Amino acid sequence: MSWRIRVTFMGKLSPKTYITPDIRHKNPGWADEIFNRTIESIEFFLPTGHKLVMSGMEQYNFFVEASQSIKGTGCVKIKAFWFCGKLPGKDIVEMWRVGDGKVIRDRKPWGHEWGGGPTRGWKAGSSGKPVAMIRK
Amino acid sequence: MSLPNTYWLYNNTENDGANTGNASGGAGDASSYWVVIDLTNDTILFLDDQQTDGDPNSGTKYPVIIPDSGDLEAPKTFVDDDSASIFDQVPLAGTTNGEQSGGDTRYVFAIYFDGATAGIPTLEAWDDNTHDTADDDFLGGGTPANSTLLAITTTNGSPGSATWAGTPLSGTDSSIELDTAALSAAKNLYFNIKQVIPSTFTPQSNSDIVLTLRFLYS
């Protein structure tokens, strides 16, 4: 399951969960129709056997940070994977960056979550008791 | 919003026109001409005015001469075009403090995205392609404000001044956003860039610094 995202949706419609392919090699498809249902929780499976878990958020976002350089390989390099959750009723974004062999947790103001600016692609969540943690 | 393809291009004319050829470049607005940069083999060069457009890249390369006093904007900007084996001039790069046709010019370098992004793309400069450090003397030697590379975003308009100051480029501490919002569709993003060398600069024999585009997709 390493490097895959499992999303659990609200309601009883099938499928209840969706698992992405390995997002290092395949497009995650966050913009696809499947992600447009209200999200109950997101899990990201790390190669260490741990998983990053978020639930109870008002909205969720996920994106890949990539770079490309002149005098580089010419290829786009994946630098990190970002998992974001907007805390219910607050203009604060809970953020996790997975990259460079590290997992970093941060909080940013809503609308200024990456590079001081807003991000696109937010999906509706089911507000509840917010959870943002790493566990085995 | 899957991974967009990105293409770097430069305008090798004195005509300030947009890149209408997108990924392929070629003839653009206002008789401009856009050349696609080979990111593996081409290099952006800031050189002395002795260098001439079209010089073979196997010949003499004239570096910028450190001034006796004050600061000096690199007189000319080129792309070492590996496939054509020439130094191809970028005449609109820089400001009127250089010695080509730079100034309040908008369409100089372009990065074409063929799809949307999840965040605002940024332009950065790093010591090398690992993007771990930005301490090279050309990038300020650990003081980002002293970077010799200064750039300005021109996606939505010209700099507004023929002697624009620009933002020093040095890692993520000092970079420029290439637009005002995440891209919702394919788009050309534009920037101008110059190198300014102070009289206190220590001569360098070599450098691996890279210009880097950072962006988000999902």
C-alpha cells in the first residue's frame, strides 16, 4: 500500500472507499469525478509502515510539489506530496509535507497555505472532530 | 489537474511580442520569435558586450568584467543553444542599464504550461539541480538579498520601468511568483531576468547554479 492514498467517503453510496495507484508514478487523479463526493477521511500510506491520517476536516486538498530546472535532467522532479485539511470553522489549514525523506507538519492561514498564496482543488469534507496524525 | 507539461522558451528578437506558438514557439506576436530551450543541454549566459549574437559556442566566451566601482548589469544575455552550436542572444533581457535592448520589456522568457496547476508557479535559483542549497557566490553567498540574479514577473504586464529592480533569486528564501493565481488552464508565464555584478564580487571560475521552476499539480 506504500505511496497510495485511501479516501473514505461519507454516505452509503458505493464505492465507500477509493485507493489511488502509487502516486510516485501515476497521476493521483485528485481532480477526477471520484473525489467530488464528501470526504470522511484520508489516509496516506508511507513506506515505513506508518500512515498519515486526516479526518473531520471542513475541506481537504492534496497536491504534488514538482520542479524543473535549466541545466537539469530536463525532467520534472517530484519534490514532495502535500496533504491539507481546513479546520472546521477556522481559517487555518493543517498541512503535511512528505518529501526529502521527512514528514513535516505545519499550519498555515487559509488562502496562504503554499508559498504565501492560495491553492486550487479543495474538496468538501464532513466537519467533525479534526484528526491529523501519523500512526502504525 | 494532472501533471502539466512545461516548456521554457526565449524571444531571440528585439520585438516585444507574446509567444503565440505555445509549446512549439516559433513566430509570435509583433514579429517576435520564440525558441524552445533544451533544459538538459542549453544554458542561459550573462556575458560581456564583446560577445556577438550567433557566435559559435565552440569559440571564445567573454565573461562579464567585474567593475572597479559600483554595480554592473551584465551587458548581454544569451542562450548557449546546444543544437545550433551558437550563443543566441536574448536582446530584450535586462534593463536599459545593460547594453542590449532590455528595459520595460515584457516578452523575454516564457514558460508555457499545457494544463492547470494547484498553486502559483515560482521561479527560483539554486546551487545545483539537487535544490538543497543556495549559497553560491552568484546567489549571494548565503545572503539572498545579495544574489546577482534578479528577475521580474511580466506575465500580466511589463515591469513598468526601463530600469526595473527585480527580485534577487536565491533558493526559496527569495524567489518570484510567475502569476497572481494558480493556473486554471494552459497558459504562458513570462519573466525578465538580469545579472548585476558588484565591484566587491570575487571572481568565479565555475558554477553549477540552476534556474528552477516549482509548481503544484494534483
